[in-house]
Amino acid sequence: MRRFLRVLTLTALALMTGPSLLAAGLNTQPASQQLAGAVLALLIVVCTLLGLLAVCLIYSVLAPRRVELGSRLQRQDPRQSFSVGALVFVIYLLFAIISRELQPPKSLAVLVWLPLLCVFLYLLLTGLAMTAHSIGERIQSNLNSRSLGSTFLAVFYGGSVLLCLNFLPLLGQALIFVAGLISLGTAVRVLSVERSERRKPAPAATPPSPPAESGK
């Protein structure tokens, strides 16, 4: 498993640095500045992705049951997760366009947008943890890994795959966008399931049965 992740990471880094160095070669700046700019951009991307992976891992430790629930819902019906995520994204995008056309005062825009942005990022990050768990659990199952059943390691393996996919030019970004929509929809579905479970009435306690009378 470590060898597989190592090869995948090195391949992703090669694919990431190739277009950057090619674009730098077409620039008129000195070669040293072009190489430094490409390396800096790569470091920023890598640090950002590692930060997202760290957030997913922390969430898998804080809420393992919720991560497993979302992973199970996603495997059962990924199309529904994608549809719900696409709907939420479209609603959010339309709201952004409408608010831009209305041009409200900055203070009011901050009061409205800040909570919405926090909710959107929360749903996206928690959903990514669920998607990473779903992918990582499949990897563990296919490799007959001894770590099968570990939520933390499943999120780590799946998150590493998503991290490496993001380095693929164009195709990786398209796959990550689809995974983001699925993750967003999965997080919304988990909240809906948890809300419906809270509304269910508690089962009534059955009265104890009277002791059987002994025959005379």
C-alpha cells in the first residue's frame, strides 16, 4: 500500500511540474525566476491540499460515525448525492449572482455571506471526508488490508488518492469537481437522515409481565 501511494504521488508531482515548467519556458523572465515561481506555485498547491487532508482526518477522529454514515449513503446511491450536491451548488451560485446584481451595502453583504460561506465550507469539507472514507474503504477491501474498519486510515487512503488526482491537468480538476458535488450532496443527506432520526418518537417501554402463578 505504501509503495502504491508513493508511486501515485511521484507520478502526480511529475504531471504537475511538467506543465508549469513548460509554461515557464515560454515566458520571457530569467530561467531561475521561472523555476522559482513554478516551485512556489507547486508548494502552495501541495500545502493547501495537505491542509484539506488534515481537516478531513481531524473530522474522521471527531465524528467517525457520521463519516461512516455518509460513506454508506454514498455507496448506496451516489447519483442522489450528486443530484443533491449539484442542486445546492446551483442555488448557491444563483444567490451569488442575484446578490451581485442587487449590490447591497457591504455591511449587510458580510452579515449574509459570512454564515452562508461557513455553512457551505462545512458541508463541503465534511462531505469530502465521507467521500475519502468511501474510496479508502474500497482500497482497503480490494487489498485485503489489515486496517479495514479503521475510519482514520480509510480517510487517509482515500484523501491521498483525491489529493493526487488534483495534480492531473484538466482531468483531475474535473474529477475533483464531480467529487466535490457528490461530497456536498452526501453531507446534506447525512444531516437529513440525522434530523429524521431525531424526530422519530422513542419506543414506548413495555410493562414488565406479571410473574407466572405456580400451580397448586
